[in-house]
Amino acid sequence: MTVPAVVVATRRQLHGIAESFIAGPQYRATGTIRLAVRQDGFSATTLAIAVHGTTLVWPGGSTVLAGPVSAVAQASGLDIGPPAGVYESVAALGPGIVLHLDADAADAIYRSLYAGGFAINAVLPEGHPVLWPEHLDVAATADEVNYGVSAGDDFHELPYAYVGPWDFATSPRTGPLWNAPFGAVRDLDLTADVDTLAADVTDFFRRVQETL
């Protein structure tokens, strides 16, 4: 596969892992789907479950995220599956799906999301970045405007930063920054280190803020 294809394939698996192995069990145990970004992965916010690189970690154990989903679920002992009734999942992992994460692609996604969390904290002092499993994006809202970094989706397959005013559909902005149906987006350099990405996303957020 080409580099973008590897990133997309890994992103789709990570989306399902975030939903089924972390958000779902957390929601069933504590009633929240909010996740947190980490430099090398992501984690639950109310349970000690996390993804570090290509490894799933839980209290007292860990396993590599490789092979059939059913085998990983059995090894972890987690009650896996998306958080039913919260939103319509588009990334549910069936038990027969075979996980094969590319470590470099996963790291690029983690750097992008972590940089997004840093930028949100820098630009929105009162904001709190949350990794939402529904879209696998880290985001926060201020003054009815969403700021975030997505790991990628059907709109844009690779990681990107975005700013989306709630009223954009009825009150669209104009200008070169406003380049998406929901607001403004910026491609991210997947070869950049996390500090460079964080500075880039922070600058993007601030430039868009100036036009609001």
C-alpha cells in the first residue's frame, strides 16, 4: 500500500479500537464516552484503559493490537463494543476482523491528535480538549465554534485541523481560509514532529479566530 493508504487503513482500525475497546467499556461502566489524547496513543478518562503505540493496556495486563478482534477481546477480558444508544457507529469492529496496525502510521496519527490537544489548550484557555470516539477527533468549543484535529474521515482521509462555526451552514464565511462545507480545514504534515505540528495547528486556529 502507499503511505496514505497505510495511514487510512490504520486510522480506520484505531477508530474502531477507540470505540469498541475503550469508549464502549467506559460508557457501560461510568456513563461517559470522553477519551483523552496521549503522546503515544489515547486513553479512557474514567477507567485505566489505554492504547500505547500498538498495545492495549488495562489494569494488570496488556496485549498487542494484532490478529482477530475476538482474540484481543478475550485476552483483555473487556466487554467490547461501541457505546450503544449514544450515536450511530460507523467504525464498529466485528469479532472476525483482523487487526494489523502500522506502527509508523499510528504514530503519525497520535502526533496529529496530541498536537491538536496542545493547540486547543493554547488558543482556548478555558477549553478542555476531548477525544471523541464518534469521529476520532480531539476538539473543544468556544463561543459556538468548534476547534479540533481529526484523524481523518470520509471528507478528508488523512489527519487535518479544522474550525467549524455552528452557524456556518446558514451564515457562511468568505475568504481563503474558509475552504470546507463546515468551515476551515488545514492539511497536516504527517512527517513533522509533534512540536512543529502543535505550532502549525495553533497558528491555524489563531488565524481563523481573527476572521470570526
